[in-house]
Amino acid sequence: MDKMIVYEDSVLLVVHKPAGIATETARVGQADLVSELKNYRKRKGEDTYIGVVHRLDQPVEGLLVFAKDGKTSHKLCSELQGGGLAKKYVALVAGVMQAQEGVQTDYLWRDGRTNLSKVVSKGYQDAKEASLHWRLLQHNDAISLLEIELYTGRHHQIRVQLAHAGFPLLGDFKYGSALSKELSKKYAVNSTALMAYEICMTHPVTGNQMEFSLDYNKFTKIF
């Protein structure tokens, strides 16, 4: 657990979640990051409260912020909803973008029975608007590396929107296409090629601006 902690102080934790572990789960016997953090605080003789500010899908790697008390949790959640807690992602996708950057907006509907989301028409019952900005970082003749900034936080948003646009993520076996699965094998990508690599935020107590980032060279070295 110590190796996963990027930053810690008296009120918050910034953690590097590896791919394959759930942020939080109700399944008995399944490991999750929140439980690990509670055990970590218990071993230190601290209160075991862990406030979940945001989540990452189980197969996705990246940075997460957690609160150590309820007041901090409320402040961080408010900051997230107000756009003050900014997150950036990188993703490897099948296909080559024809522009350097763009904004994609869709309406998503989540199927609670299958835990999958899909793009639907604007008037579809319970559909929620989803918007993101993407920027092309690198490409070859088959795949592209994108930087993505979310304007909304919807269930499986990046994976669903990019797949719908014809650029499914490598290693994504829920929303991937036959081509993306073939390219995943070619480039030996075995898990969803998406990383939450950067977080910028205002500290809830000091008011200082904070920025944390991860190295995503494991994606760039594929080219």
C-alpha cells in the first residue's frame, strides 16, 4: 500500500490505483482500494474513515483522491462538481484521428442489469449528457494515443464515447470492436489502455494549488 501512496497529509490521500483492483466494492472477499486504505490507516493507529471523492473503473489505472474525514470529503466533492478538481487521462485507441483535437458530446444511458452504458438519443429516458475534450498526442498507421479531459463524469464515459465514435480503447473487452481486439493482441495490450495520469486541485485546508502526475511512457513506447 505504501508504494501506491503518491501524497498524504492530515486530511487527504492521493493514491496511484493499479489496473485490476476495484476502487470500492460490496462483493464479499474481493479486494478493493478503499478497504486497503482503511487497513493502512488502522495499522498507523488512525481513524479508519476513507471518503471516496471519485472512482476509476476496475481495469483502469491512475490517480485517485481520498479524504480522511467527512468535512474534507464534502469540500473535495464540491470542488469536483464545480470543476475545480481537474483530471486528465491518456488512452490508446484503435484507428487514427483525422484532427489534432476535438470535443465529443453524447447522451449516455446506463443499464443497471448489465453494468454497461451506451450512447442514446437526447430524449431517451434517464439519458445523461456526456462531454469530453480529446487531443492527439501520437499515432502510427493503426492506433492513436490521446489525452482526454472530461467535462462530465459518467459511467464508463471515455470507453463508451470513444467506442461509439469508432475509436475503441485497446484492451477494452467490454466495449471493444473486432479490430481493437486484434490490435490489442498485436501490441500485447492486455488491460484497458486508459490511465488517469494527472490531477490538479486546490487543497481543501491550505488553499494551495496542487498537481500530481504519473509517467505514461508504457503507452508511448508502443510506437
